[in-house]
Amino acid sequence: MNAMKTIDEYVSYFKDKKVDYFDYAATTFMPQKVIESWVEYQNNIGIYYGKGNNILADKAYNTYINSEKSIFNHFNVSCDYKLIYGKNVTELINIIALSLGEIIRPMDVILIGPYEHHSNILPWKYLAKRTGAIFIEMPLTINDEIDWSYLERIKQKVKIVAVSSASNTNGFKVDVEKVCGIFSKSYIFVDESQTVAHSSIVKNDRITAHFLSSHKMYGPKNIAGAFIKKEFIDEIPPLFLGGGMVETVALEDTWKKCEKKFEAGTVDIGLISAWAKACEFVNDIGYDRINEIDNYCISKVYDVLVSNPNVRVVSKVNDCKSLISFVNDKKNAHDIEYSLAENNIIIRSGNMCAQPSIRKMGEFAINRISFGIGVSEMNIENLCRVLKEV
């Protein structure tokens, strides 16, 4: 396996930096074609399409439409969904949770997955506090599996289900199809940040919204998207007011229709264009090739980790191949990260912004190694060699 052959353009970033990067679950880096797309837009157009009737506005509009079409095509989302943008997935989840304040009633149940990131806990937790709703995490059986029988018993009371397609701590995957089957009358929100660079999004028309991160899939930061069911958008009020989301300002103010009522300020079309290029980049490589890289990496690293009697692998290696998390019972997780960093190897240690998940795993801190399309055989060899030494 040699990922270098497929992605020379991408890994040139790391050749210059002379580092072995294994924190793709946190963020990825943009290939040159993605960077150039953003720079070209700023240099040659630079404005938002709503700023007048002129040649630049026309070019901006065409770039916006074509870029959004590329993003829709990549994710293969049905026409029942509309795309709204935010700075990141955290912001988008907060926007939706805050907008639901007028819909959620006391004693409604808000249900989240068992191993969630803070960004998919706190917005829903505080929505429950504001409205008097009941906030519940999906319970687990003794075998660390979701207690589906419990969920069947409470399904009539559940108004919101919010889950991640994969946990950023241990790779735990919720069966979203099963969730959709049980909670057919609930709003279902799926954060697909951890899987967006490794597999297609879940296709089920029962899903109310998909949250997608650009910078997790080789696109720019400061842009993310939520594919939201049109009928749901019509139900909720806009959160931010002013600018282009207004239809009329009068005694009775009115907003623009559908997703446009969420565009209160100027959108950076250059970022949308760059995200579209990142989608094309992932398409060109293909998920099959990406999964080959993931499988190769995790098999090599897993063998090294389990050869040490002091190390426990705490991630779901059979479910999620894009990351592996571990604990060394004789060494502090942060010390391990520091030792690797001294050898220019970048991994992650700590609670991964998911304190409840780490506590549920019975740990204080973990080490996480995560993979992406910039990983080469040499990177893996260096990592495995230093892991053995550490």
C-alpha cells in the first residue's frame, strides 16, 4: 500500500513540514486545488452574489450555484433537502437547537447517542433546560451495545433524536437506520463529521438534518453545511435576523422562503467553492481507496499496540477503521503524545472534547490515532517504530 501514489498533491504539505500526521479525526488539510479555488474567487470575484446587478455579481451567482450543485451531487442528497451554511457544525447544531425552542414542550424527550462530542450534547441539553424537556442519553447494555428495548418503550415520548454517525473517541457507530425505524415520528439529527471523509452519508428520508464538516474532508475551515428537510425548515423560525434573509421590514416583518431565511449575513462563496473542490477531490480518490488506506493503517497500528501487555485498545476497531484509541496503564496519555511529538509524530491525547464519553469508557484520558488519505507507508512505519520505543 502506498497512498503517496494517489495523492502526491496532498502529501506535499507534509513533505515540507517533515511530520507524520495522525490527527485526521480533528482536522484535515486542504490540497492545493482547494486552496487555489478559494484564492481564485477572492482575486477574481470577491463579492457576494446579492450585491447588485453587474458582471461580478453574475459570476458570484454562477459560482455559488455550480458549487452547491457539486456538493449536492457528492453527497447524493434528495431534492427534499435544502442546504444551509454555518462556520462549523457546532454552530449549525446550536442554530437548530435554539430555533426549536418554540416547538419543544415540557416533558418531551430529547435523546442523544451514547458517545457524543460536546457539540452534540450541550445544545440539546440546554434546549431541554429552557423548555422543561427531558434529556436522555441512549443507555447501553453490559456488552456496550445500545439498549434498543428501552428505546422501543420510550419512543412515543421522544421528540428529538441527535446522534453522531461515529464517535470521535472510540468510533462507536449508532445504527441510524434502526433509529429511523423506531423513531418514525421524531425529529432525527445526524452529525456525520467523523465519517464524512471515509464513507457516504446515511440515506434515509426520515432524517431531519445531516450535519457535515468541510474541514474534516480536506476542505476549508469556517464553512460547514446542514442538509435539512424542507418541511422542517418551514416549521422553525430563523435565529439570526437582518441583511439578506429579510423579505420585508414593516409593522409585520417577513422573511425569505426556505433556507434563505437562515442567510442573515454575507456568505463567503469562495469557501463554498473550495468545499465543492474538496468534494471533487474525495470523489476522484473514491471511498474504496480511502477505506483501503484506513484498513492498512489500523491493522499495522493495532498489531503494535496489542503486543504491549500494558496497552488496552478502547476503540471499536471492527466498526470504525479510521481511528484507533488506546490507554497505557503504566503511562500518562499526555506523556505518550509528548514522546511521539518529540519524533515529529502528531496524535491526540486527552478527553477529545467528549468528557462524558471518556467517563463512560472508564478512563480519564486516552490517546487517539486517526487516519486519512495523506498517510503513507513511511508514516506508518515511523509511527509503529516509535510506538514500540515509547
